[in-house]
Amino acid sequence: MPIIKSAKKALRQSKRRNARNVVYKTKIHKTKKTITKELLAKDLEKAKGDLNAFYKIVDKASKRNVIHKNKANRLKSRLAKKIKNYK
């Protein structure tokens, strides 16, 4: 446990930021999982609709520095490619 006042504050800030970041990361993961399940169920139209929601979530997480912008682009690209090439 921190002893110095500034270290205590840094710990509080870190906990708050971590909680905020976890929310974004779980949203990304759940949406990606939903789209994958829709593809397995051969529901292509619904997957395409949810892709826009996925883009919005990933872009917002990237904007707030939860994930790096290149990672955001990579996630979006891979999922779009998966939907496009789905048969």
C-alpha cells in the first residue's frame, strides 16, 4: 500500500481509470462475440447491422485512449473482412 500522499492519489486515479477502461473493453468483447455468434447462425444481415455498433464502440474506446488507434483499426478491419468473406 502506498504511504506517500501522491502515491495514494495515483492509486485512486488508477482504480477509477481501470474501472472505466474495463467497461469499454467488455463492450468491445461482447459485441464482437455477438457478431461472431450471428455469423455462425447464418444471420448475415443482423451481423452487418451490429458491425456499425461495433465500429462506434471501438472508435470511442480509441478516442479515449483505452485502446490504441491502430488496434481499433485492426479490430474493425478483421471483423469486416470476416463478414465480407462469410459464405
